[in-house]
Amino acid sequence: MEIVWKRTWPDRDNDGTATTDALPGISARTYLENGGRHWYWFVNGKAAISRGQEDTKEAAKAAVEAEFERLAAER
């Protein structure tokens, strides 16, 4: 599954969104909390689907990718 990552805002390196053609209408966001201790992530469509907190950006992105895979497998 190809996942496209983009910055949520051009001037923020630590805030991104993800989409995939395999899951139309579903998107994700990862961002670093103010103060820089934890990375938050969530996946949603018309409503929240899942969310979590990780210690690193890589772990937050991996959690989103795993959630996209899980959702695609359910379709």
C-alpha cells in the first residue's frame, strides 16, 4: 500500500498528514505535542477511527501505517 505523507502546514516540520488511495475518505495526522515530548497520531474518516501516542515520529508513522493496513484488510 502506498501512503502519501505531507506536511499539515508548510512551516511546521513536526506535523503531517497521510492518505492512501486504498482507503478513500480516510486520512491520518501525526504531530509533536507542544514542548516536544510525545508524538500523537490519529486516523479518521467522517468520525474518529483510532488514535495513539508514541515516543518518536517514526513510531507514530508506523502506527498510522499499521492502522491503514488493518483497515484495508477489513474491506
